[in-house]
Amino acid sequence: CTRFHDDKHLQEETHPFRSPPCPFTPFHCQAYNTLSRTNSIKTLPIDIQNHCLKYSHVCRYGRQCHETSDVHLNNTIHVARHMCPYDSKCTKKHNEDHLNSFSHSDIPDIRRLCLYQNYECRDKRKSEHILQYRHNGNYDSSGVINYFGQNRMIDFVSNQEHMLKAIQDYAIHLKQTLSIPKEIQKFIKGLQPVHRCSKIIFESILVHGHVMSCEHMEHLKKPRFAAQAAQEHKHVRAILDRYKLPKIEDHVRVYIQELISQKYSTKYGSNSAFVIDSSSSMTSPTPNDFDETICKEERFLKSMLKAEEIDRIRKRAIDIAEASWNLQGDPTGIKYAPDKVLGTNKHIFSILGAHFGHYYGDIFLVFKNEVMLHPDANFSPQAATAFNSGRTFSCRPWVKDPGSDEAKIKCFHQSKLHCSIPGYEYVAAAELIAMTGLHKKTMDINIKDILNRWKKVDSHQVFEAHLPQLIPLDYIDAVYIPKNLFNSLTSAAQESAKKTFGHSLHLTDLEVNLGLNGDVNVQLLDKSRSKYQNYVIDKLIEKIEHPTHFYGTVITLAPSKFSDHILVPITINKAYDQYRHTHKGNTSSDDTYIYWKAMYGDMMITLSNEPINPDKIEPNIRYLVCYVAERPSTTTTNYNESYSYINASDPYRHEIIMANGRCSSSSRTFYRGCNIEGFLTYCLKIEKKTGQVTLSHAGSN
Ligand SMILES: [Zn+2]
Ligand SMILES: [Zn+2]
Ligand SMILES: [Zn+2]
Ligand SMILES: [Zn+2]
Ligand SMILES: [Zn+2]
Ligand SMILES: [Zn+2]
């Protein structure tokens, strides 16, 4: 029987087990986990023995249990799970998800809990170990990439359709057939965004703890923004999170603000470009003006934090002030005016794939693929500036030059693709094929031809990725830097880079010629630089052949108490249309399934029939809200879960529903019996015909 956590069912039916089920069985009862690890029950502490007699637990062997003693039958729930159809010939026995979903002969349904977390278990790649033990701690601790709604106005699905249509027409014009080899699509899926930067920017990135857009760097001229950056820094956050007190947070904010403002005014005097914030008064303050508040705040903090914590906050604030104004003097930081018109200054620039833009510097930062799946990321077949200058219309004659500047910019926005939209790799491959075959007027192109062209042309003529504004360093997969350039960094930067990137930091033996400023001359691609560049690019191309795949949209959120919405790059309608186009003739059902994975729960999905505008009250929008509760604690003695619910009303009623549970449908037993460690998979099913909406677990639970 699988309904052992359903109280009503237990009262109505009789079951072979006598004692009431433990609320934490099967996965999270600590007593039972201890019991199943031991060989001799008699040696266990008496309270564990008592617990296991008082409550029933799910038997680890399920249908394959041979134990017939009365104690076992009275206290154990037997669940007959599906056998794996391949059983002993199964090839997925190394996959924990699979072992959690299907039974195999001689493997318990519920394997013992390994004493080590997934990331610290040394045996987790050994199949004998996996067959015996399950693991907790499958989580991801990457930082947050904030969402700014930068793709709000972009319709990626229609972009894809138009771009593909243009190339198909062009192929007809050339009297060629457009066929897109799987190999090229696979190549595109393996591309990672690559960013290049100078030494000054790299040092600044290390201090800030994230890579940043030009606009963000520009903002750092103002002490207010530098202060915000300092407060959001990982190390400062770690201190604040330890206390979780709003009072401390307030004092730390003022303290950092004043420290940084003082630094700025010492550095720049009354130079208004740097010091005056729009919020402050007209007379610019002198450095001494800040002393009083700094002292006062320090006194407050001393009563609440440890002295070394205050020191760490002060040091981080001062470092960030310095790193921020260092940025302003960097020549590669000066960006073309068109970036502002195109909106690309709000993104981090990178090339999706091998990056030959030597004019950005010789430090290569390779981002993880999942950055491209963030709702604020996108890429275009050529650089934004190529649209603005009109050059792209001669390299890509299938797109007509629309004439006016405004129309060119519009064309750029309509050429943006997003990696979470199904079929993007097909359109991107079509673009690459057409661009590569341009001179020979052919569509008969293979991967070799594509790479050859890619290596020859300027980096503005290949995929340009526009990444979210601020990306924490956890999302960097690899860093390449010439050894002598690395050795010329400040010792603090060297140490910080080693600590932050660990094995992902690659110092190459190839050295580059350094100029007077201690960095390479970015304008001049001399022999040493070109040799180094080729070396790195070969490494990058090697990596493309071993890609890691993700699907859908990926985002790590900072809690907002449900005040902000994140817009997913594809709508249900668009997804449905697209599905019908690609699966002609077999769409009998119009049910919608939304699948997602989340850690720890406490998240909400809002569907609406119109875009939600946070600044307006829109009485006519219809909503469907689905909220999954925070996963219940497994360390308490009583099981306690808050409401998960589905509601057909606006999302801002959340607090009220959490208090009384009154809404279309709610449950406080949604996680009962689930394995709630790591990522959980959920499914929301919407049946249009009946209006029925169902929330369920969709993972191996
Ligand atoms: Zn039953
Ligand atoms: Zn128990
Ligand atoms: Zn049993
Ligand atoms: Zn199997
Ligand atoms: Zn283990
Ligand atoms: Zn920053």
C-alpha cells in the first residue's frame, strides 16, 4: 500500500502493519536510518529501538522482502514498487534517480544512507557503492545571477521563425537545398560564452566577486553603487547571514556607504563626475565630514559583531572603492557610444564560442553553459555593432538593410536568440551555414568549413552573447592567463584568483610580451599573443566536443518575499504553437504540462493571460498561482509542513493564504513521504477541457 501517509485511508482500511507510520518514513527518519546501518540491533541506543517498535517504517526491500517475523510485519510497511523491465540487464544501475524509481533484484528499493554527502563521498563513482548507498547533499551552491528583465520585449520564438524563413528563401534564391547536419547543431549546443578582459578589469572582478556589464562599471563611478556592490559581496553577505538581523544590516549599510564616500572624496576632491550622487546636496563634502558617522557606526557594530568581522567589512569596502576607480582608467573599459543605443552596455559582452577579439585583452573567462539559459541572456548571429553600422547586411544578404538607424536597431533585437527556446540550435546552425557559404554561394557546408571561417573573420562576425549584468564568479568554468601576465598581478589578486578558481585557473607556459602598463598592448596582436591565443582557442574547441547539456530556463533567485516576478523567455501559447508546428498531426490533447526543478521549495509559479506589470493595478488579468511550500524540516520530532497551494486569483494574496490555507486548493502533506534532499521535480498539469489543475511530484519520489 502506498497511501500510508493518508490518515483517512488508514482509518477506513485495515493494514498488516499495526503501529502508526512514522511521519518521516521512508527517507528522513534518523532512527530508522541508524537502524538500517547496523548489523546488531541490540547494540543501538534504547530510544532508537523504542522508536522503531512504536512506529511503522517502510521496508527497504519492498516486494523483495523475505522477512516473515511478527515484529517485522507489525512494524513495517511494504510497498510493491515496479520492477525495472531490464532488471539484471539494466544499464542504468549507476544512476541514483533510476534506482530510486524502479526495483531491481538484489538491490534494495531504499538503499542505506551513505554517511557522506554527495559532494564529499569518495566512492560515489564506484558502482558497487552506489548499489548499496543513497546520498544526500545533491545541491548546488552557486551564487545568484540577478534578474533585470532585460529580454522583456523580445519574442524569441517569432525571431527564430523569421530568421529561418529568411535563410530558407535565400537558399531557394541560390537554387540550393538547406539541410542542417546534426553535427553542426550539436556543435552549437556545446558552445560556451567566452569573455576576454585586461589585467585591470580582471583584478577588479576578483575584488568585486563578479563579472560586470559596462553600465555597471560606469555606475561604480558613484560611491553609492560601489557601496551597494560592497554590501552584496559574498564575504560581507556571509557575515550578515550569520546574524540575520535587520538592525545589523542597516548599520553595516550606512557604515560601508560612509567609508566609501570618504574614500571617493579623498581621491577625487570635488570632481563632480565621481562624487556627487543625484541624491546628495549641492555642496560637496570633505573627507573629514564622514569621520563622525563612521565612528558612530563602528561603535554600534562593535556591540553586535566580532572585531574581526568589522575589520573584514571595512577592508572589503575600501578594496571595492579602489577597484572601482581603477576601472575608470582602463582603455578597454571605454566602450563605443552605439552600445548605449543598442542596450548592449547593460549586458556582459562575450562570444558564444571561440573568442578572437584580441583587443579586449589576454585573459579568457569561460562561463558555464547554464549562464546562457538565464532569462536575461541572449545571443545574436553577429555583433550588435555590425547591425548598427549596417555591415551585417552585406555579410548576411538574406536580411535586408532596413535603412534608418532606428530600424537597424529593431532588426538587431529581432535577431536575438535564446538558448532555452527549443530549436534555437537549428536556426543558429542555418545562420552559420549561410554565412560560411556566402562567397561560394553554397549551403553545402560542414563543421570544418565553419571553424575555418570562424578563425579567419573578425570576432564581430561570429555569435555575440549578451549575458546578464552581473555574474558571480562561481559561474566561471575556466580561466586562461599567460603565466607571466599572472605573475605581474598584485599578490592579493594572485592569491584571490587561486582561491576562487582552483583547478579551473589555467596558467599557460606560453608567455606574452608585456608593454609599459604591465599588460599586453591590446591593439597589437604580436607573435607572442597570437601564439597564446591559438593555444587557448584549441583548448576551447576541444571542450566543445564534450559538452554538458541543460534544458529549459535556469536561474538562481534571491528571495524577494514574492514581490518580484521573473519572466520566463517563452510563453505557454508560443510553446504550444511551436509544438504543433514541429509535431504536425499528432496533437489530440491540449493539456499543458509544466515541469520544473527546485531546491528547498518555497517558490511560486504564476500563469496569467496577459503580461503582469508590477507598477499598475490590472483588474482584468486572470491568474493561476501555484505555490510549493518550503520543504519541511527533518530534524524536528514532529512533522510540520506549511501550505502548498493552487489558486485562481492574484499572486499578492500569498501571505493571507499562508495564514489560513483558504484558496482553490491547498495541502499540508504535499511532501509527506518524499525524499526532500537536493533538487525536487514538480509538475503542474492543466486540462483545458475540464478546467482541472493538478500539482504533483514528478521526480523519483
Ligand atoms: Zn492502504
Ligand atoms: Zn521513524
Ligand atoms: Zn520487509
Ligand atoms: Zn533498471
Ligand atoms: Zn557514499
Ligand atoms: Zn559590482
